[in-house]
Amino acid sequence: MTWAGKNVTVAGLGVSGIPAARVLHGLGAVVTVVNEGDDERSRTQAAELEALGVTVRLGDGDTLPEGTELVVTTPGWKPGKPLFAAAAAAGVEVWGDVELAWRLRGPDAAPWLAVTGTNGKTTTVRMLASILEAAGLRTAAVGNIGVSLLDVVTGDETYDVLAVELSSYQLHWAPSLRAHSAAVLNLAPDHLDWHGSMEAYAADKGRVYEGNQIACVYNLDATDKPSTEDLVREADVEEGCRAIGFTLNAPAPSQLGVVDGILVDRAFVPDRQKQAQELAEISDVRPPAPHNIANALAAAALARAYGVPATAVRDGLRAFRPDAHRIEHVADVADVAYVDDSKATNTHAAEASLAAYESIVWIAGGLAKGATFDELVAKSAKRLRGVVLIGADRALIREALARHAPEVPVVDLDRTDTGAMSEAVRQAARLAEPGDTVLMAPACASMDMFTNYNKRGDAFADAVRELGASA
């Protein structure tokens, strides 16, 4: 495509919009950024772009600028916005920043190993990058993980292969993306206000498999419908592309799984080799919670699809350190473990976290985002020693507990001030017995009380340290 003089509208500022505007301007396009917000932060960002020669229009994200030939949108903008309706009426294509990055790759571009799913994306992508690095490959973890794909594909540094995290939003706006291999880790209701339905959400996740060249990696243990295996069946892939399952059980041929505490591969081994290839021990995965072992198997499958040796899988998993607030052990106080999983912002993530421990005092609550909690509570009831509820939508969890775990003691904290988390931890400590785990896995978003899940996790860790100091 010839970019010089092309009129491109970028929808939205932020992490994706600013790199898109800069890159397009650098290519010679005539760029106009439209943004719904007109706050101090937006004005600062606008001033930086305007200094480059980019036109920025704040406070009006609905009107398509005259003469627009292409719209490049940031992922969070919903498909039903008037701007996109106007673009469709004018016959103007809409791309996301991932689509733009895919189109701007050079002729010798590094292949993409792509990961999506409702939960576990960032951890899996970072595990994958660690494995690829252990194999001596030049790589980077990019995409929805917070590193702009545009900056990577247009930068000066060269890579052998990229580990790419993709959200359902990004995949919706990336019609021509074709990965080397891709994985959908799991599917559970999330972001349905954006997609409109579970079917639409799953379909956008399934886009990651379209045109895969080597492997479509899916979760054999998933029970949700549609399943990740269903998405593989529906995908239009390159000839010779294989379906590769991963499971926490013993694997069949063309699968990766677990046997006697060992992660093993029965997919990428020579036909003559009847034995499964050992990759790593469960103890090499940190933390060794079931859902995190599944993440490790998915990362291993993608790495093996790229040709990485088994020893690199082991070395990469051993070297990997998870991000904060993901089943992070904070401290032991009075023989009770305190674990921060503030990143568990939906019921699917919280269910996986609760399944990792036998006897739990659960700290939960926040913004439910339309979620229901009956299934989560019913599945986890036998593990609950007690529950401490916080946040705006805590009543939804309290009602589910009354229906499915009426014998479990519940503390309902009707406060949202800065000391609420300290009180929640003190109440959890009162309910806990030696050997228990106090687990903050809220199953809800954080914005009712905290700026983000990181701040919520920090408040929990601070409260635990206060508790330890006073013990």
C-alpha cells in the first residue's frame, strides 16, 4: 500500500492509538486522531502528536472526518459506534492496530506465535517467550501484554519469532492475520457487553486460528461451549496444519499432557519414537497450580510447533517468573498462607485460582460486569472455610453463597474507604485456621474501589504485612 498522502483516521488515543498515529505519520499518511475524551491526559497526548503534524480532534469520536480513506481503531472501541457505521456507509475499511502491524511487516518478518483466551494469556505468552529465549532465539513478548506490535514490527531490532498476546477486541479488527501457530487457552463469558453475545465473543477468539500454518493448539480439558476444540474444527487453516491438544491428564498422540508429575509431549516426536518426550517437571512451573500447568503446556506446544528442543522448554519454564498479582504468595502469618490473585477479575479466573487450594478463606467482590456467581460458588463450596466480601456487587456473591454454601461463614464489609482491605484481611485472619489459605481472588473488576487490579493487589499485600507485623 502507498501511504504517502493517504487520509487515515485513528480512533482513540492511548497505548494503541498513539503508536498508530506516529507510525502512519512517519509513513507519509495524513493522519487525524479522533478521541471521545477531552481530559487533561488526552490534551497532553494530543499536544505531543500535534507537534509532529498530526491533527487531533478531542471530544468527538462519532463523526468520520471528511476524506477518510482508512480507519485504524484502538481495540476498546465497540463495533457499534457511529464512526464505524459512517465508515461502512462510505465504503471505508476499519483495521485495528494489530491488523496494521500485520500489514506493515517486512518481507523477512518474524513469524507470530499467537495466544488468546479468556484467562492466562499474559502468563502463557511470557512463558513462551522465556522458552524461546532458552532455545537461543531472538524474541519478544508483544501485543495485548502492553508492548505495541507496531513499534516492534517497524523498529530497528530484528527477531526470529514473536510471542504475541491477542485480545478478542484485537482479533475482531484483524481480518488478515495469519499466525505460524496459535492457541486458544479457554473460553468463558467475558466482555459480552462489547461483543454482544457469547457466540460473537467466541467467534472473535477463533479468528486467531484462521490461516494457521503449523499448529492450532487447544484445551482438551475445557468444558465450556463452544469449546476451543470447536473453534479449531471451524477454522480455515493452511494445508498440513495440525490440531494439537493439551491436557492435565495423560496425553494421546498429537497431544501434550502430564504423566506422573512430568509434562510430556506426544505431538512433536518422531513417528518411530513410541515413548512420550519429557519436557519438564511440574515443580518447574511456578506457581504449580492446575491452570498454570495448563498455561505451561500451551506455551510448550507453541514452542515445540516452532521446533524448540525439549530442554529449552524445561529451561525456559525454570527461568520464568510470573507477574505480580497472579496467585502470588505474599506471606505466611500464624501458619496461614496469604495469596494475592487480584488478576482474577472474572469468575473463570477465580474458579481456577480456588481449585489450587484445599481449605480457603476467600476474599471476593468488586464490579461484577454482569457476571453471575452460582456456578463458581457451587463448584468451590467444599473448599471454603469462610468468605469475606468487599466491593459494589458483593451482594451477588453473598446470594450465591446463601444458595450453594449456606454453612460457610460470610463477613460482608459495607465499606469502600482506603482501610477496607485491611479490615478484609483482619476478618479473613479471624476465620482462618492453621494450614488454610487466605486467597484474594475477587472474581470481579476493581474499579469500584481501586484504580486497577494492581492497586487492589498492592493494598492486599500491604494489609498482610501489617497483619504479620502485629502478630
